[in-house]
Amino acid sequence: MDDFKSYSNAKKAPENGGSSAGTAGDAALNNTVEMAKIISAAMNGKSTAQIMQTIISEAERGKREGRLSNADLDNFYAALSPVLDGYKKRKLKEVIARLKAI
């Protein structure tokens, strides 16, 4: 395995003539990876404060438009919090609470 993409592509090939049950999951994964690349390129060279403001404003808009639920926010926190230190985890929790209040 040279990189994550080659691992993902290798996973798609069914063995023993079986069907590939993970195709939909692989497509979602590929979409997520592509979205991450686009977001990374858009945020390149911006400060942490600029990135945070962009994320918060987009989340606020999504919440007001009904595209972002409290469950989505909880899932985001649960996925991201294990990799954050204490200060960043508390800050994220504050932001999530603020977004839930909208």
C-alpha cells in the first residue's frame, strides 16, 4: 500500500466472485476525501482565526437553513474531540453549544 487511495481502491475488488457490498461506502469515502482536498486548498494560507470564523459562519447558515441538525453537531464533536487537547476540546464544545442554541 503506497497511500490511502491505493488502499481504498484495493478494497473495492470483490474476492471469490462475491459482490462488492462496500461500493456505496467507498463512494462516500471518495467524496469525503475530495471535499477535504477542496477545503484544504481553499483554507491554504489562512490563519486559524480566519478558518474558525469561516467554519462557524457556514455552520450557522446551515443550522438556520435546516441543513445542519443538533445530531450532526454531536457527531462532529464526537469525531473530532479525541484528537484535540484540553483547551481546543473546550473551545469546540463552546462552539457546538452556541450552534445548538440557534
